[in-house]
Amino acid sequence: MDDPRGALIIVGGHEDKEGDCVILKEIASRVAGGRLVLATVASEEPEEYFEAYSTAFARLGVTDLVQLYVRERCDGGDQDVLSKLDGAAGVFFTGGDQLRISSQIGDTPVERRILDLHRSGAFIAGTSAGASVMSETMLVKGPSAESYRIGELHMAPGLGLMKDVIIDQHFAERGRYGRLLGAVAHNPRLLGVGIDENTALVVEGDAGTVIGAGAVYVVDGEAASHSNIAEASAEEALSMFDVRMHVLARGDRFDFRQRRPASAASG
């Protein structure tokens, strides 16, 4: 049976808004003349985000773009806010602080409406913080560009749009390998997905395809033979053996059910 859920477009941040705009073109093509809701919930300065994306999407032919912003959690049931989601073809979460998204709209009517839209076929896109929040468990903060220390990672519940993964963004640019490995060490059932800037993973059903300029990294700890995550003190570096990492470039695919990649060249 076909999966009725809409696509997820998970963007590593800093997507091109002025040149070829590969990622924004992908989003605009899926809007197909319908409504795109720009959710600026992650930011404390939402108007700057809305202005930048309004200009970019106008050039790409998106004519019905509305802003969704929830200043306080109690606004998550406001009818004027909810009405912005009526008939939306897609919702795009911008960057900022992913904890603002989950804490402001988690378990509110706004979140439930967005999840219903996705189950009914609307696509959900997210960049930077908006990418991290898509998973069931999300990375909130942790050190970049250094080895992971046992006590340095902070995680929280996300929106749960994608199961059994944990997502990190600005990945190679900020050297976030260590913290993604640390997240996988906490629960090797989860696949770690790291996405470079100006790069996106377009997930449909159980598989995702890479678009954009960079790479997507998938960390699989299922076959790990050793980890010191439970016994080591907080300041010790992570030790983990037999971890598998896949590096996917434009056109490559990853089957999340089979936990296997396929190259663009293979078809």
C-alpha cells in the first residue's frame, strides 16, 4: 500500500537563496501553486527570516506564502494561527533554536494540525534547527569540532516526524562528527544523520535522496562491539568500536528500513 505521508525535506542550513537555489526550487515545485507556511517559531527575530524567504520564494513562483509564528506557548491553540495552516501544501521550519520549536508548539493544536497535514500528504521541510526537530529525539546542543566527552550532549524530544533517527546540521562545516557519534552511542538503535550546509535529504516513505552541494552522513551503531558510554566519567572521551558510517552525495539514496545506501549511479 502506498504511504500517504508527505515528503520530508531536511536541510543542513545555509541553503542557497540567490543562485541556483536547488533546495528552495525543490520546495517550490512541491508547493505547486498551493500554500506554503513558513514557520519561524525557532527564531526570536522571525521577521528577518520571513523577509529573506519571501524574496527567494517569490522569484521561484510561490504566490501564497504565509508566516506562522507562536510567541508564547498559549498561542498554539489560537484560531488565527491555526487558520494559516488550512489547506497548506507544505510547512517549512526555518532556523534558530530547535528547543523553541518543541517547547512552544509541542503537544499543542498547532503541532497536531501540522502532523495531520503530513499524514494527509503535505510535505514538511526544515532547515538548521528546523531539521533537527524532525526526529523523535533531537540534538539540542553539544560541542563541535572536537571529540565527544561523555557528559557534554543535550537531547530533547522532537516533533517525531521521522522515527529511529537523530539529525544534526551544519555538519562538516562545524565539525559535528563527535557529537553525532555520541548521540548514536546513547542509543545505537537510532541512525545518526548529519547534513552539510546547502544540502538536503528528501525523504519519501522509507528512503531518502540527497540534493544540493554537500554530503549527508549516516552513522550506524547497530553492530558496535564496544562503547564506554555507560561506565566512563563525564569528562572522558567516547570510546566506540565497529561503527559504520556512510557518506552520501547528490543523487545517492538511503533506505532507512534496510539501513543501506545506494549510489546515484546504480539507478
